[in-house]
Amino acid sequence: MKLSKDQIASLNKDAAGGQKSAYEFLSEALETSGHDVGDLTRQIADFQIAIPSWALGAGGTRFGRFSMPGEPRNLEEKLADVGLLHALTGAAGAISLHIPWDTPEDYKAVREQAEEAGLVFDAMNSNTFQDQKGAGETYKFGSLSNSSEASRQQAVEHNLEVIRIGENLGSKSLTVWLADGANFPGQRNFQRALDRTADSLEKIYAALPEDWKLFIEYKPYEPNFYSTVIQDWGTSFMLANHCGPKAYTLVDLGHHLPNTNIEQIVATLMYKGKLGGFHFNDSKYGDDDLTVGSIKPYALFLIFNELVYGIRNNPDNPYPAWMIDASHNTKDPLEDLIQSLEAIREAYAKALLVDQKALESAQMEHDVVRCQEILQDAYRTDVRPLLRQARLLTGAAIDPIGAYRKLDVRRHLTDQRGRETVATGL
Ligand code: PSV
Ligand code: MN
Ligand code: MN
């Protein structure tokens, strides 16, 4: 199923009147306080977020999985779903693939399909956290950190294969996330496991094409519950430095222990030019992978405030690769992703409103109250008219979920693909 610009434009007509007056009202207030609203709207419209191929089917927990009628059954259908999301929101102009779940059969066809939908291939993700059918070695006790040289070798080769696949698609980065760790004290030697990991990453880094980046993701626990080999940003940062200038840390919002100050981690990494990638989701307890902005929207805004500051002030830090890393077993995944895209752009737009100059002088004067007022003034602004305007500008839907439902997209997908589908992936 594809959505045409005309279908969306005709739905937009109904909402255009309300949007026009809301946008004008907000614009006037923002212009009065010195903002260039046209520029703000364009920056929001330009903000693109990659959709991970594994988020398009209903996710599961280790206790069960409830499939969603009309789930994508293969890579072509996943691309089609991201195309729908992009047509509706104008915010999802990229897809991030997990290999081997999404290994293409026909590269040319896949590239053409993506191009037609306005999508690029963002970071490639390797998978050494599951044993694949017919694999000679097991990852039961680790991959890049395994004490078995044969397992390590297999994991390194898999990553090299993922780079090759990515090159054929025009991707420019590889994300490595390791499930490696231990469930029990004494199970493994921390120092040796880290040393082996550094050595394996070095081999992958050596095979990286000149214009590629390596993103090293960290996570404190799960699936291992006592220790994880790359447990935190410090370990990832150390390994990235060990590898070289094309290696960076990747921050996944769900990969922190409760109450961690993630915005400060972002600031520290950007200060050192080492924040390469970002996975958005939200959480109450751990790596819950809930819809972005559904639990802690103010924390997300504070994180974006540091991201915006870093993008402006840390020229050594590359523009980060943005991706949603969330999955659900209760919502329609496409509706859920629309909600996440909206929450990300909303936090970004609010961060763009922060009066950085005023904040700096309030900080210099130790005016703590004023500092808080400046941040919260931006946070409390209802920026949704700007987001809608950004969509209108790019031919996307003023109200993406409303359009999705009015156009009965899920029913069409179900008619095409059937009720009992199982998306490949998690
Ligand atoms: C691991 O929890 C993670 O965040 C990594 O990014 C994986 O690639 C993804 O989730 C899917 O398992
Ligand atoms: Mn992640
Ligand atoms: Mn995760």
C-alpha cells in the first residue's frame, strides 16, 4: 500500500483552517520574543529520524508475543511501512536494518524501493546476540568478548559482512551492541573480557570504509543480569577512543540505571566530539522500549537542550544519527511510531526555543531561579502548531494518526498480508 500526496492533501484541507489560526497565533508570540518562525519550522521539517526495521511488527516480551494483523513479512514490506510513516509524518526519512533479520536478496530492487519512498539507509545493526541457523559457533557465552577464539572470529566476520551489506545499500555506519556479559559473579574475568572486546572491535574498525562510522552501544544489564561487558558510556567511550577517530559512543535512552542524568552524559560526549548515535525510547524501570515521551517528556526535553547546544557548539562532534528503538506488544506499531516521531520533534522544537544567551547570563549571575524559568518557558510552550506546519510544508499530514485511521491503513495492510503474520526480528 502507498499513500499519494493527493490523498494526504485532501485530508489536510479539513484541518487547514484551525492550523492556520493556531500557527499565526504562536508565530506572533514567538516573533515578539525574537524567534525566526520560518527558520524554526524549516529546522523541524529537516529533522529526520530512522525507523528500525524490527519495530514494525508487534514486539513481544519473554512471556509472549501477540501479533498484529498485516505485519510486514519481509524487507520489502518493512520498507513499505516506513514509506507510509514518512508519507504521513515527513519525519521518518531513513530506515535502520538489523542483519541477518533483514538481509536483502535483490539490492537494486531494495535501493530503488527506498529511493522512491524518499528513504535512506541509516546505521546497519549487527546481531551477535542470537545464534543463527547453521552457525558453527555459539554466542551463548559471548561474541566479541568470548573466551573462545572461534566464537570471536565468527562474530567479527559477521560484522564485516554487515558492513559489506550496508555498502551495497549506501549506509555509512555500523552499530555494535553486545549482549555479552555474565549472569553470576565469578563467571568471567572482567579485564580479560574487556581486552578481548577491544581487540575484536579493533578488527572490525580496521575493515570500516573510509567514510563510515562505528557506533558502540552500551547497556548496563539484560540479557545478562550480573555484568555487561560494555556496561556504560565510559566503557563505550574508552573503546571508541581505543579504536580511533571514526568510532563513537551510541546513547540509547533505555540503557541507563534509574535516575541517571542522561543529559549530562550527552553534554560530556559532545564536548569530546564522541556522540555518534542516538536511540530514542522511554522507560519507567529499565530498557522498557516504551513510546518516546510517554513517561518522562521533561527529561527528553533536557536531553534535547544539550543536543541542540552540542550541535551548535561542538563542531568536532558529527551530526548524530537518530533512531527510534522502541517496540510494543499492545499498540499498532505504526501508530506507536507516529507518536514517537511526534514526541521527538516536539522535544527538539522546544529545545530550539531555549534562549541560550539569556540562559548563559543567568548562569553567570548565579540566578538559579531565572535559569529554571528560561528552560521551563521553552518547555511549557505548545509547539504543536509548528510541528503541524512543518508537515504541511513537506506534504505530510497535519494529523498523521487521524489520517492513518481515516485512510484505514491497517485494514488495507491486513487485506494484503493476512491476519496471521509474523514480522521477522524480535
Ligand atoms: C538492545 O537492547 C538494543 O537497544 C540494541 O540497540 C539492539 O540492536 C536493539 O535493542 C534490538 O535488539
Ligand atoms: Mn538500542
Ligand atoms: Mn535496548
